Amino acid sequence: MTKTRTVTRIIIAKPTMEGAGVKLNRVFGNSETALTDPFLLLDDFSSANPADFIAGFPWHPHRGIETITYVLSGEVRHEDSLGNKSSIGAGDVQWMTAGSGIIHQEMPVDTGGPMLGFQLWANLPASYKMMKPRYQEIKADRIPVVKTSEGYEIRIICGAVEGVRGPVEDIIAAPEYLDVTMPASAAFIHGIASGNTAFAYVISGSARFDSSARKSIGMQRLALFDDDGFVRVQTDGGPARFLLICGKPIREPIAWYGPIVMNTEEELRTAFREYEEGSFIK
């Protein structure tokens, strides 16, 4: 590794409302999908006020994508048309492949403390849009943590660090999903396959994500990297925590409306017609 990836854009999360009235911060959505391909959307639904999230996301359909929910604090109850019914809490991950179609609900719970979590959408290529749906629930104790002598702590949800692999496997986009905590005045270096999309979203503290950057970026900001070289992150006077996510671009046409993402408008119309007629679930 000789080249450091450059930050091509810094994105600031913007307040929005989704579901039955959930106030959240949208990091990116459907306006510039080519930049984040194969990832479509990243939401930060963190809040200390239950009124912001308790309305939740009642029953709704998905097709053509995968949704990845990562909870750091609080609890979210899940139920779906496959028959799954469970809760994810602090440190847990829900990786749901909608494929040909799934109907589910995600309902946050007022636990008396803050809610801290994120939802990422990953697109599926045309050849997998209508694959069989599946649901993976990964509890916190299954997620390996790499701790180094330099003071780093890296939770590996998907991908590998120092030969340690995360529990989520066999994912179409071949992604990596890391939760990285760094001490002050430290540098973190991680190799990423050439051509893969990569970005870092700051959860706490601040860091410099570009060797030429003079200023750190802080919470609720995303650093989008170019597509060649390794990622180098530098902290200064304080620690930082961020999500580092990367994946292989699909580079296919996108037809997207609400919770359904297909390749053509005709496929999109078919999906909604089937949902209305009751033939959505295959």
C-alpha cells in the first residue's frame, strides 16, 4: 500500500422524518446514488428524546435491497413476513436481505435511556433482486473486537481486520462494516480493495480522514473517499469513533420509490401492484 485515499466530499447529516413520525438525521439518500454505490441510504436515528423515535416504522414492504440496522444503545423490536420476531439491543446487528420481497416492522422501545443507532441500505444487482429473502440477527457477543497495543478498538461486523473476520458472510456487495474507536494523537490505516466505494461516518469526537486535511471533521459528518488506495485516519487532541464502510459498486440503473429499489420503472410498478394485490410475498 503506497497511496492514501483522498476525501472527495464531506457530507453533513440532515434532519428528516420517516416512518410513522421518527425524527432522524439522513446522512445520504437517493439524490446521488452513483457516489455511494452500492450503498443507497444511511440514517442516524440517535436521540435522547423518546418522542423522536417511539412512533417507529410500522409494517411496510421492501424489495431489491438489503437493510442493515446497527444499535449501540436502546432497543428495536423487529417482526417480519418470514415469521421472525425478536429485539436487537446495544451492540446488536440486523442484516435483512429483502430480495424478492419482505414485509416487516421496526419499532423502537423506550428503555429510559438514549437511542443510538444507524440503518444502512445496500443495493442488490439485477441478478439478485428477486433472490429468496433472508434475515440475519447478530448479537453483540458474536461480533469480534480487535484491540491493539496502540489503544484501538475495532468491532468487525463484516469484513476482516488482522485476520479476524466478522460474523456476517456471503453478502452480495462484498462489504466491510467496521466500528472503529481511536485514542487521541493516533493514526489508523486500513487497506481497501481498489475500485471499492468507501466512507467513514463520525459517531463521536473528531478526526482527519485525509493526509492533506488541516482540520478534523466531527460528529454527524461523513467523509467519502476516492476509489484507490488505503484509508488513513488521524486523531489529534482527543479520541474519535467512526463507522468505516466499503463495498463493490454495482453500476446498474436504479428505479427507486420509497422502500423498493429495482432497475426499471416497470419493475417498480409491478412491485407496488403486487403489494396492493396481495401477491408481493413469493
